Amino acid sequence: MLLEFIAAVTLGLGAAGVVMAVNVVLRRRLPTWLVPAAAGAAMLGFMVHMEYAWAERTAEQLPAGVIVATTGTSVSWFRPWTWVKPLELRMLAVDTRRSRRHQAAPGQVMTTVVLLERWMPVREIPVVFDCLGARRADLQAGVEMTIDGQLAGANWRQLEATDAALRVACAGET
């Protein structure tokens, strides 16, 4: 965040400098308000670009095996441009590198769901997906795996069969 702020201020100063140089070349024929307006427009344009490019940049930086399942968009009154094209400020990814299956429960996959949100720390949640039953259980305190591969104390949540995270986690399951 600090680096983006420094980059925005630097870009604003650069845009103001360009307008000032053009004004000198034109023998001071430009209106005086144009210098701060150019700086402000450059900084605002840069910040809008950074907001819209966040999801793509973040997805590209994820390691191989971490697959983005869904993205969440946002529309807000203080960002009027989001009414034209909503911002992608949240992503849910599945870390398939950590996927494990129990021999006694072949339809279940234990993996990690990664929650990414702009300006927020990354959160990782260990979960078990039931590929056959289209449901999910978060692995939290009090949940234990029995010897036969079942989860004791799990709070299962029913999912749609088309749920993107379920499909990513269960890829290759029959």
C-alpha cells in the first residue's frame, strides 16, 4: 500500500512537471488550474488502474497448484466508475498442492481454501470437501478424523453441485 501511494504521488508530480514544461513551451498560455488538475487526474487514473489490475496481478503471482475458483465483485458509491465495471476485490482459491484423500473415504478431499481480499491479509482455511455428497466441512477445533476416514464433530455445509471450489477440489474424482 505504501509503495502504491509513493508511485501515485510520483506520477502526479511527473504529470504536473510535464504540464508545466508544456506551459513554458507555449509561453504561459495554459490556465493555472491545469497543473494541479493534471496531477490529480494522473494519480486518480493510476489508483483506478491499480484497483482493477489487482485480481489479475494476484492470480498470476499464486504458486502453481493454487487455483482461483471464484472472484467477488464490489460496487460502491464513492467509486462511481464501479457502476460501469464492478471491481474484483475478493478471490477464493483452492490449494490443490495440499489435497489429501483417505483410503477409507475416497469421495472426500482434504485441502486448503485460500481467501484473498484487497488490503487484507491472506487467510487459509483447512476444509474437507465431500465430492459425492456436494458438501464441505471446515476443519476447526473439535473436528477429528476417525479411523474409517469420517469426520467426527464436523459441521457440514451443503453446496450446489456446480460450486466452483467443490469442482476445483474434486477435479479427477468420479
